[in-house]
Amino acid sequence: MTTTNYDLYRSAARELPTTNLAWNLYGTGLESIGRDGEPEAVDLPQPNADQMLVRVDSVGMCFSDVKLIRLGRDHPKLYNRDLSQEPTRLGHEAAITVIEVGENLQDTYTAGQRLAVQPDIYQNGKSTAYGYTIPGGLIQYHLIGAELLETDAGACLLPLADGLGYAESALLEPWGCVMAAYTQRRRLTPKAGGSMWIIGQPGDERVYEWSSYLDAPATVVVSDVNASVQACLTAAGANVIVRDGLTLDAVAAFGDDVVSAGFDDVVMLAPTSAAMVSAVAQRIARRGTLNLVGQEPLDGLVSADVGRLHYDYIAFLGTQTADIAASYGEERNRCELKAGGAAVFIGAGGPMGQMHVQRAIEHPDGPSLLIATELNQLRIDALNERFVPLAEENGRRLIVVNPVSSPTPLRDIVMGETDGLGADDVVVCVPSAGLMAQSDTLMNPDGMLNLFAGVPNGTMAPLNVSNVYMANAQYTGTSGLTIDDQAAVMEKAMAGTLSPSRAVAAIGGIEAAQDGIEAMMESRYPGKIVIFPQISGLPLMGLDELAEKLPHVGQHLGANNAWTEAAERALLEQA
């Protein structure tokens, strides 16, 4: 059998270059990437006994890179680092091949082994993300050592299946973030050994019970609870601190002498005031819960911290029953799209939004109706061309809407398509508190609002939180991913139930990285940009340009110019 250039590339059996091109970041703005608009040549490093030299095969460009460029040293993952003296490097969506292995790692890694990087890294509880704190993949070769191998979660490297392409491998990271959005990240039971605050209403005569979970907290603070609640606490042997006479003005500093970072769990009985719920929610610790137990809706909308719902995983739970424990647990608090339901995707035309739409269409138990919103006409065309036929193939219906130019308001469209019920799920892929608030009005009372796009903590939006306990509404959001999320994407890709490479819209070689970043800023392409660092001299180009500019590659694209393993093979064979 003839050995091709592609086969040699896959086996990593080729000479190492004398130069190593890299796009280091020295400050803020596009002009701070590389030197004079070009990648710089750096020495090819040699691994010590605890390191390995890896070749970077593919890098997906992400809008998070733009945020890093705009903020520079002020980015929270750079910790005020002087980039002019200690530069970092973009590229956290990376697929790599092991080239040389240090002596102490040879029982674990081998030359030629293919890996994907899991960039959401923590060491001793501190975020040290790859592509941020740790220089990333926009380079042809780099060393890997303890910074990726010895983390709080172990080695942040995922061995890749043999049949997975390079672009697909790099896109396991963004796809993993999408998968993570539908896996439970919220804590849904009281924290063992934590702190709890139970808030009652003077004059509330309802007889409450607590069928489970009451043994978890170490400290319970109570305010204005009735005798039935006190009896539950006494029976459980809880350590109770009584603080009656709670007022709205007192909430901000309430319990400072008991907890310093907020309460792990808060229970509000018979809530009536939206303002009180808004204030109390600010006293929830990271990954804390707010359990609302009541039978009447609040007197208005709650001003909710939508940043914390995304980044801090705080959970709003609730029940109408007298059993306080009925609010907790997986059964009542879903995170997955409703099977056979109606789902709305806000900002669906961007790369990540398209992934959400594709996942929903290809999910065997996904929604039957999908409504995707987008303002950019290029992206609207891509949604119609790529995903409307895919939806039809899967027995689903996809409607693409420009909410600005449409003569019918978005809410009217959603209500019309759902017989006035509203959407079962709304996924927000745009970091806008205004859109998040608007999205809440599109929901069925028992729907789920998934805040996929993150806004800064402290960003408030009015939400109809009454529906949490009156109708079991869900508010959820996720940030980042785990290596298990990437592995789940790879498993689906190998099983043929998900096509990660469908997200690719443009490709380029190592010199095209800066142009790729600028293209993201301009929304030039309706999907992901993938850089192949080992290819030199390949300008950035959309897949729709390949038939003319690279016909030997373009002829292998799939329907609607979809990236394929055959196209990638042709590209690398020629390169």
C-alpha cells in the first residue's frame, strides 16, 4: 500500500522544522498579536524529563479570544499580568499530536498520540486556563508539562479516536461547552455542612413539613417562621439561630455575623414581595439555592442577577406544596430540552448558536419545533441553507426569524406557533440582559430559560420568578466545560449522531490567524474559523470559496459546503 503525505502527517513521521511560528499576545488590540501583523519565529523547544513536545494540528477561533484581545491584562484570567513582558497566546480550542516525550511521561504518552486540550483548567482552585493564563495553541509546536498534566482534575488532555478529523478534534471544546449547557451544573439539594436561611411571613398559618434534606445544613438561621417549621427543625436536631423581624432594608447585611460569603441555601415561605426576593437572592453563595415555597404569585418581576445564574450556578427552586423538600432534586429541576417541545434560540446564527440548533435537531429526543433568531443576513442564509433541510431530515421544523425586520413581533410568532402556550425552552446565545429579560416573556410558565451567553456578575434583568414555584419554570446557565463533556461529543461524533465539523465555515494557515480574529469581530463568516498551524501560506477563506480557489479540496466538501474528513485529507495531502 502506498504511503501518502497525509499518512505520514498522521503518524507524525516527518522532520521537525528549523523555525516555529507563533502568534504571541503582547497587549490589547489586534496590533498586539504577533509582530507587525505577522507571526514571529521562535525557537523550537526541547522537553525535559517531565514535559513533552507537541505539534498543534488545528485551532478553532472563538469570540472569547476577542474578549481577551480587548481587555488584555484586565482579563480576569490574566490577573493583571504585564503582557509586554510576559506575553500569552490565544487558541484554547486545540488539537495536538505528541512529538517527543520526556522520560518521566513515557509510561503515559507516546509519540504520534493525538490529543485534544481541555482548556478550562484549575490548579489549587485558581483558574489557569489554556489560551489565557497558559499560552495557547496559535503556534506550530509547544511544550506541555505540569501546567496541563497536574491540575485539580488531573491531566487536561483527551486521547482522540483514530477516525476523528483535526478540525473535529479542535471543535470538541466549543461543542463540549454546548453539551455542558444541558447537563446539570446546579446544586439541587441543601449543602451538607452548609448554612441555611429560612424566611417566613408573619401571620402565615400554613402547616409545613420537611420530608427530607433537613439534616444537611450545619447552621440554620430562621426569620419569622411559624410553629410548624420550628417543629421540623426541632425534630431534625438543627442548630437554629432565631432572627425575627426581618425588613427589606436589613436584608443586605443580614447574617454577616453568621456567614461571610452568603448563605448556601435560602428558603422563602409564602413569598409575596418581588423586591424582597430580589434582595434575598443577593445573599446566596456561589452554587447556592433559593427555594421558594408558596401558593400565590409575587407582586411583580424579580430583579435577578443573570450573571450569577450563568457563572455562579445559583439555582431558583420552588414548589406549591407544603413539603419544603419537594422543591429539591433532579426530578423537579430539569436542564435538558423538552422532548417533542418548542424551543427558541436567541442569536442562533453565530457559531455557538448554530451548534445549539444543530444539537437540538440531531438529538433523538429533541424539540419538534425550533425557532431561531438572527439579525445578520449572511447568518440567516446559513441557518436556512444548512439547518432547515437537516431539520426536515430529522422530522423537525425550523423557523428562522429576523426579529428586527419581521413585521410580526417575535413573541407573537412564538405564541402563534405554540397555540398561545409559549416556548418550552429558550436558549440565549447573546450576552445581553435585555434579550434575556425579553426571552423570559417567550416562555411557557413551566419552561426553561438557558442563559448560555454570560454577562458580568451583577448584571440584573427582570424575570417572572413566580413561575418557579407556581409552574416549575427553570432558570439555568453554564460556563466552561469538563473533559467528560468533550468525551461525550467525541462519542457522539464517532457514533454518527453528531457532526461537529458541520460548524466549520472558514479555514486558514498559520499566517491567517490574525485575519481570522478580525473576521470574527466583523461576523464575516457564518460559523467557526479553523486555523491549521502546520500549513503555511494558506490565506483565510470561506468554505464557499474552496471550489474556485482550492478545487482539489472543494470537490470533497459535503452538502451545503460542509467540511468533511475527505476535504481535510485533501488539504493536508497538498500542504
